[in-house]
Amino acid sequence: MKMHKQWWSWAVMVAGLAFMLQAPLRIKGQDAPVAQDAQGPQDMPAPQDAQNPDQDPPGRVARLNYIEGSVSFQPGGESDWVDAVLNRPLVTGDNLWADENSRAEVHVGSTALRLGPKTGITLLEVSDRAAQIRLAQGSLIVKVRHVDDEDSYEIDTPNVAFTVLQPGDYRIDVDPDGSRTEVTVWHGRGEVTGGGSSYTVVADQHATFTGSDHLDYDLGQIPDQDGFDNWALDRDQIEDRSDSANYVSREMTGYEDLDEYGDWSYVAGYGTCWRPRALVVGWAP
């Protein structure tokens, strides 16, 4: 009987989460056409690592959980771009483009990927243990909360590959022509490889890499924070204060929105349960 009650408690919570993900979020993206700029999404390289349809799909996918401005989406293997939709699952091979004056946030488990304006990414791999992202151009801030020995987090740019070695806060910037990559490490530690060499970048360091076959490397102090940095920091602080993280794993897709749509309370015989604050017509656990 006790096991049955525990199962029912989790079922209520999961069903509530499904309801929440279907409900409209408070922050919505503006309807806008796909960018036609010369450096727009149509010029991003086609993904070459689409998932084999004969393989079992991974247990983990990415989730597009924030849109500001004009953000476009291209499914892996397709040629057309469409307006991105909140809460859409993203898998290996998919592309995202945040246009001018736009931003987006993607979660892969507890890891947050935040796209700045005029930024294009491709999900080269999203699996249970790996997240490999191609950053074609623009600015990407990555918050990695947890790294196991078997986990792999990698950001590939046109001239280098950056591998996350420790949990931390990272920013990668790529010039539109792909010849220059800047890596900022606020917290954590990572490794940059390219041009036949490897370089370690640690907390409070900013590194610039230019060239391709031969990299020119410059290491310096972290630059002053800009508006994109401050926005990402605010998003992190909201997640840091999440009450839901006390009851469910941060690796659970959508955990970061539970606080906005419901509350946790103790129910006699079941324990602590999440309950939505409002219900749509026809919804049932």
C-alpha cells in the first residue's frame, strides 16, 4: 500500500508537469519572419551528425524554454526554417538561430545554454551522457551544474573545440567570419583544442584564439560584464532559488518552471506533493 501511495504521488506531480508544459508561459516570443540577413540562419553549415533512425532514442532531450524576440528553428535534415516554439523538444541535428536583439535559452538536463543576439547553434549530439554543440557564430553562455566522470560537454566553433572539465559558468563568442573565438571562464575549468594544440582555461580567465591551422593564443583578464552576461546571471539566480529543486532532480526536464505554476505542500499519507495553482478545463491527473 505504501508503494502504491508513493507511485500515485509521483504520478500527480508528473501529470501536473505535463499540464504546465502545455500551458502558455508568461514570456512569449514575438512573431517574426526568419532572418534574411547575410549572416542569418540560411548560412549556417548543415549538421552532419543526425541521429541514426535505427537506433533507440536517448532518454534525454533538450528543451527550448525561453524566447525573447525572433528565434528560428530548423529540424535536423530539413531545409526550411520556422518560428521557434516554446517547450519544443530539441534533438541531435536540430538548429537554432536567435536574430538581432533576440535571445533564447535551452536546457539539457540541469545544463543551461543561453543564446545571445545573432547567434546560431547546431545540436551535434544530445544523449544521456553527452551534449555537443556547434556554435557557428554569436555568443553562447553555458551554465553546467553537474559533471560526472562519464559526462561530456563540448562546444565546437569554426576554429576550436571547448570541452567543459568542471561544473561552472562559461561564455564562448565567435566572430561572424569564424576566424576568432573568445572563451570566458567565470567559474570552472575547460580545455580548448585546435591547430594541433590544447590549452587549459581556468576560473577568472579570458582567452582569445585566432586562425585555424595555426592558432594565435592570447590569455587575459575577464572583461566587464555586458547586458547579455547580466541577463544570464539573473536567470541563474532564479534557478538557484528554485524550491522545486529541493524535491525533484534538476535533471528532470521542466523542473525550473514548477515554482511558477504551482506549490509544494505536505499531503498526509503521500508526503510532499506539487499542486498546480490553476487548472484548464478537462485536465485531470
